[in-house]
Amino acid sequence: MSALTSLGKLLAAIAAAGLAIALCLAPIAGLGGVAVARTDETMRSNLSDIADGHMPGVTTITDVEGTPLAWVFSQRRYEVPSEQISPYVKDALISTEDRRFYEHDGVDIQGFARAMVTNVLAGGVEQGASTINQQYVKNYLWLVDAETTEEAQAATEQSIPRKLREMRMAAELDKTLGKDEILTNYLNLVSFGNHAFGIEAAARTYFDMPAKDLGPKESALLVGLLQSVEYLNPYTNPEGATERRNVVLHNMANAGSITQAEADELSAQPLGTLAEPNFLPDGCLAAGDAGFLCDYALTYLAGKGLPQEELEKGSYTITTTLDPQVQRAAENAIRSSVDPSTAGVAGVLDVIRPGEESHDIAAMATSRYFGLDLAQNQTIMPQASSLVGNGAGSVFKIFAAAVALEQGMGLDTMLDTPERSVVYGMGEGGAKNCPPGAYCVENAGRYQPQLSLRDALAQSPNTTFIELVQKLGVEPTVDMAVRLGLRSYADEGTFDGKRSIKQAAVEGNMGSFVLGPLAVNPLELSNVGATLASGGRWCEPNPIAKVTDKDGNEVFINRPPCEQVVDKELASSLAQGMSEDAKTGTARGAAAAAGWNAPVAAKTGTTESHQSSAFFGFNRALSGAPYIFNDGTQTTPLCTAPVRQCAEGTLFGGNEAAEAWFRMAGAVPGAREAGLPESSAVFDRGKRQAALDTVIGMSTDQARSQLEGQGLRVVLQTVFGDGAPRGTVISATPTDPNLPPGTLVRLSVSDGSPSRPSAPKPSQQTDFEQLQRQLDDARSQLEDIFGRNR
């Protein structure tokens, strides 16, 4: 009875094997039925993916010079061509996993029939007999195509239906790809344990060498691991890994890849792996203090349609704009100003290179080290590129100055500088003893009763600018800040979770806006300087030089176009107008201490109660805005020398913030020589005054028509013509130099009188020595005459 049972099982096994072989060898498109058709459609789709061979790989992030900073990946894999894989690896794989690889058509019928009979008789899966084609199919469906746990389980389940699908696809694959392509794809795909996917990553992980340099001993170990990468891990089971390696070596000898003597000799040797696996860190923590820019670059790319999930699979090369020399200079500068270990206080310094087509971020530095150890005051927070702190203080006066120039004033326009200003309808509070409903401002020191706009930027009296904003309007001033670069101020929710900062400032007619009391994005503030240095052309801060795919093709990044946000001559003139700060203004001490005597547009800033401070500086080569602020759980005044939290604040923008800028710029080649753009006489005098200048020489009727067309009133007075034709305008004098609408302008008109005769010019310079000799001769002659008469 048992003999008949065994015979029946054997016959059933043979029949099952024959049926399975027939099914697996049938063309995919040749099977009917709705369910089968759906299965075939899925299989054809999977087969197309497998044939294409796209696999997840490592994306490398580099600095602008191409030096790697960090890596992001889901599977550490480096695809290499066939010629960069050692022939010993291929020999080891074929001799151990698929000796008939070059003979079968993707499925080994002999081996499969033998395994099928064994499995049916055993009542389960006892033998695999999978070819390299089949293993490639299974691993691809598992490691690449599977997006869910269920799909991954389906790709690796131990079942005859899964095996049949695998065989059919393996047979089709053999018709699509050549043998060496299949072998290469397989070796690039599979896991070798210890987070190494593909033969290149395995060679680097275990031996710190490229796959092309693997010898027979190394190749045998790596191929041996494929039987069970977890169990045979050479670092946790060296005995099992050695035993399996030796099996592979003897397989290679039997196949003729090496001699038996070589196999015996190599089998007696230790594994030869590294003392520890050569892991590749994943993520921006590997970048050290360049991690701040690394993180910003990944966020930036995600906003451009390249999310990190795609980068983790795409084998891209991301070349950032980070300049290592500028980065080091920025880090050293800001950490010299703010000790990294100081609790509760941080300093940041972003450096941007101006340009009309791109504003590249050359450095992104903070006083904090990039990391996760809070006990060491490390952070991964984007302090250098998000709204932080209590404001940049008087730096914001530049926005009012830009509006003043745009509305017609000039750098030479004289402005009142009262000791105290009391304004209504522009907020409440401010200085002590302020009347209800008023906003009061006082100056920190004494100033002349009037200052030019140029001198006001350098000396920074508060009252001048609050009264200037009262004339110009809060809304144009806030809008100017956004136009020049503080773009996040227009983002919804930045003020109170609902309104934008711009909306809140405009709706509240916030006069204090010009004194910079609001959180600021240091990267955006640095970019304001790049906008002005680029002739008023705004471009978004750019961390990416280029992105290329695994084949070296450049990937398009959809950047917003640059914008001409203010007149080019206005921007250049404002830059020149700000150049006095480092010479005679609030930054002169820091500039002198650094030995800086080159042109720089600069503005210092300190908030009320000294809770933060900033220095804003730029030239044609670079722009940066060192910013020092409270970054802990408590907000307090800050003190200088050293920077720290304290009860009574003493920190000003002209202290450590300014010192950081000059220290950084002094260490960047070419920064001192860059200079500033030339100013325009129109913006020195002011567009309004310049418009008055244009009427000089016009007829009375032409001048009156032009000025009245500009909303000005005109009164005439006749004056001595001095040669000017009768009725010609000689000069135009306004009663208010700011020329608001309705200003009275007095035109001096020629009466036609001829020019006064001018005194004749001497033909040559008087020779006093010759004159003295003539006088001496005359005296001698007189003495002779009078002497003879006596």
C-alpha cells in the first residue's frame, strides 16, 4: 500500500511538474480569461520595470566645488556597469547559484523538475532551483516595485503560484536582456547585508574597495552572503560566513575559475573584512555645520517638485552653492562673536553673492553646532533661514530711505531731527510718558537739528525716521521691505497664525515698523543687500548650483524669475548713501578694529531693550546680515563682551554683529576690492529737485506748465539776466525741499540784461623777485642823484 502511495505521489508530482513547466513557458499574452488577463497585465508592467532596471540609489549632496557633504538614500546602492564588476564575482555567483546560467532560457527546466518532484513529495517547498533570472525578478519585485508591506510579502512568499509567476517573467526577461545585462543588473540589485545593496556598496562596506578590485576570496564571501545576509553576517557570525565562503571558493574551483590549490589556500585565510562595516551616514547630520544649508537645500528642492522621497531613490547629484572658504569664514566670524556654548543666545550669518540672474547662498552659519545633542547646545532648527528673534532694529530704516528716494527725496535732502517725536494714529506706547493714543520715540543721543538722509542713515536718529515714515506712509515702507527681499512678511499666518506680518503692520499703521521690532528671517535680510548690490534686482536666495540624474543629465529646477523691484540707480545710490556708516557712523568702531577701509554699504540695528541686534552689510561681492538674538526659552536683554543674557542690555548692532561681518568679509578673497555701484546725481539731489533742475533754461510758459503738471504751484520773479535771454528761467527754489504736492516754487526769470564785464585776466603770473630787483635799482639811482646834489 505504501509503495502504491509513493508511486501515486511520484506520478502526481511528475504531472504537476509538467503542467507547471507548460504554464510557465506559455507566452504571457497567449493565456485567456479575465482574471488571467489582469494578472498578465500586471506581469507585463512589472516585466517592463524589471527590464528597464531602474533601482533606488544614493543621492550625493556636494558643495560648489564638488566635495561631498551628505547623502540621502533608502537603499545604499551604486549602480556600476559590467566592466566595473570583478569577473571573480560573476564566476562565484554563477558557479554557486546558477551553473547552467549560460545554457538555459531564464528557467532551468531540469533543475525545476527535480525541485518540483521533491517539493510535491514533501508536501511543501523543500528545494528552490531558482535561476539568477528568477532571483532577479523576485528581488526586484521585493526591493524596488513593492510599495506596501503586503506587496513585499507577496513578492517573497513561499508558494508555488509565486514561483510560477517568477518563472514566466524570468523566461520573458531572457528574451529581452542579454545574459551579461541580467547578471550585471542582479549584482547591482541584491542586498548583501549591513545596509549594502548591490555589489559596489558591498565592496565598499566590507572591504573599502571598488567592486572591480575584488579578488576571489572577497568575491566568494560576498556571494556566499546571498544565501542569508542576516544569518551569515561576518560581524556577528564569522564562523558561518567563513564556512559559506569556503563552499563558494570550492564551487569556483570546480567551475575552473580558480585552481583547487588556490581554493584550499584561500579557504585557510581569515575573512579579511574591515574591523567594522563601512557605513554611509544618511541625511544632513553627516554634513557637520554645513547641515544648515544641506537641510535648506532639501527643503528648497521639495518646494520645486523634488521631494526627499524622490531624492532617496533617484541617485541624483546635488551640487549646492556652498563655498567652503566662505562657509569657514562665516562660521569662524559668528562663533568669535557668540560663543557656541552660551545658553539662550545664538548668532547667525548667511552670506549671499549678488547677481542679476541668481543670488547664490555661499554660506549659512550659526554660532550653534549642527546636531542633536541639546546638552552641547546643538540644534538642527533652521535658525539661519526662518523667522527668529526680536527684530533687526534700525536696519529697517533702509526701507524708509528707499521709499523716500522713490518718492522723490534725495540723499542730500535735509530732515528734521527732534529730540522727541509724538505721532498719532501709528500705534501706541514707545518712550516714557507718552500721551494716550500716541506713539512716542526718543533718540539715544544728541544730534544736529537737521541731518541729510545720508547722514541720518549713518547716525541713525530714531525720531528722524519715525517722522519720515509719517510723511511717506507705513504701507509703502512695509511693501518696500517685502519687495527688496523680506518675502515671508507677506506669507499668511506669519504674524499671529492668521495674518501676515505685512497685513498686520499695514492694518495697524505700525509706525514702529521702521525701527525693526519684528522677528526676521536672516537669510531674507541678507538677500535684501544682494538685491541692492545687484542694481535693485531681486532673485530668491538660491542654494542649488545644479542637480543631475544618475546619467549625468541636468534636472530642470523651476525657479521664479528675478524681478527688477526698484530703479537701478536708486539701488546704487542707496548703497552709496549707506557707505558712511562704516566711516563716520555707528559701525566705524568695528570697521576700524578690523582694519577695514574699503567701501561697504552698512547699517547697524538694535531693538528696544537690547533683545537682539544686527548688522547689515554688502558690496558687489557679497551680502550678509549677522544677527544675534535670544534662542532659548526665555527672552531677556542681551549684553556685550561677551554676548550673554543679562538684566540690563548693553548689546548694539555696532558691537559683535558688526565685528562678525568685517571678520568674515576680511577672510573672503576679493571682498575688500569689490566696491560699490556708482550713485546717481538724480538720487543725490532727489528726483523732485532734479525735476526742478530740468526747468532751468526753459521759457517761463514751458517751466510753469511742467511744474504745475507735477502738482506744484509757481510764482515768478524777474531778476538780473546776466546774459540769459529775456523770459528764460535762471533758477527754481521750492519753499519745501521735500516738494510735496502743492509746494510753492519760486522761478527766477531773466530780465534780458547783458552779462557784466569781467575783469581782464593777467597774461602771466607776477614775478616778485624781478619786481624786487627793479625796486632796488630805482633806489640806487635815487641815492646817486640826491647824493651828488649835496
